[in-house]
Amino acid sequence: MSILFFKIVLAFYLAGTFAYLSYLIKQRPIISTVATAMLCSGFLFHTVSITLRYMEAGYTPITNLYEAPSFLAWAIIGIYLIMQFRYKITVFGSFVSPIASILILVSSAFSKEIGPLPPILKSFWLPIHVVLAFFGDAIFALAFCAGIMYLIQEHQIKSKKIGSFYYRLPSLKVLDDINHYCLTIGFPLLTLGMITGSIWARHAWGSFWSWDAKEIWSLLTWILYAALLHGRINIGWRGRRAAVFAIVGFFAVMFSFLGVNTMLSGLHTYDR
């Protein structure tokens, strides 16, 4: 049943993406309503799909390359919908929904078979570590979208060729504030995710740190966001520099999330 709901989720997210992109172009309220309805419906079916997967597997369903991208997409959409309903920035969905749709498509490319949980993953720390890390990654995805939108707006202003997108996207200040807000929430979650991961590693492998490929890339990602947070608080980084850092940081997140598992080998190749 979880697979059936997963297919429904993919259909709703793709339809929502198309509707949000249409809204970005035409800015009609009815399109905004349809887009939001598609995404909300997809999120509800996604929640059911993850719940059924948990019931079928008997353990936290975030342990392989089918489940992990799906869960990240769910977290991204959930956080975005909260932001949309609170701040009424519907156009943001035009940048967020494609990311979620791509993650679902990536997820669908991997085996959906439910196998026995590896002994190393039978730990109290599994749900704590992955939930913290994934929600941090999801918030960084929103910062990435804000960064892309910031660069688009800035380019229009500097080129002195104000296009139609200028009136459809939020102001530079709003986008920079979103970037900063996401960083102040995402970075602590990323940090807690790494700390709980280290504690788990100590119990599983006898060492807090193994210099595994996943650990190295996670550390590099943490350093990058730490530099951005330090720059914003102590140096006054704003605007373009912060936007570029948010974009580069999310690429690092995605490589740590998918690239390490598919291109490199190590202790973490069976999860995330």
C-alpha cells in the first residue's frame, strides 16, 4: 500500500510543480489556490505513505536510497507549507516544489523492497540522528531557494532591465531575511545531527569519529555553514555573498546526502 500512495504523491507533486510554475508566470489567484491544494494533497498522501512504510517495515523508514530522498522531500514540503501559510509567499513554491519532485523521482529509481534492518541500524539513536539531520537539510533547501531568487532579483536590478519577475518575487530584503532565518534554525539542527551521529558511532563502532567519507563531507558542509553564520553575525555578510554561500552549501548537502552513497564507499553506504 505504501508504494501505491507513493505513486499518488509523485503525481500530486508534479502537478503542484506545474501549477506553481504557471503561477510564477501568470500570477492568477486561482492558479495559486490550485497549486497549494495540489501540494497539500501530496503532502497528506506522503505522510500516509511514510506511515504505512513504517508499519510494513517495523522500523524507522529512512534507511536506504528509496526512503531517504522521499523523507527529505516530505520534510521540505512540510516546512515550506508552514512558511507559506504564515508568510503568504506563494511564489516561493515555484522554486521549492521542483526540488521535492526531483527528490521523489530520484527515490523512485531505487529498490522499494523492504529488507531486514542491518544490526548497526538497530539503535535508539537512528530516528533522533536522521530526523535532526534531515530537517536541517530541508531548511537549507529553503535557504537555497531564497538564494536563487535573490540572485535573480539582484541581476534584474543591476542590469536596469526590470522584467516581469521583479514584481513577482519577494524583495531583496525579504529574501535575505529568509536566508538568515533558515540559517539560524538549520545550523543548530545540523550540529545536533552531527553530535547525535557521533554518539551513535561511539556505541556502534567504538569511536566518535572514523574519517568515513560521509563524516568528512558532513564536516565540510558544517564548516561551510558555520562560516556563513559567523560571517553574517560578526562580519555583516548580507545579500549576494550570503545567497551564494547558501547555494553552495546546499550543493554540499546534496552531495553528502546522495553523492557519497552512490559514488563513494564507507561505513554509511547503507543509509541516507
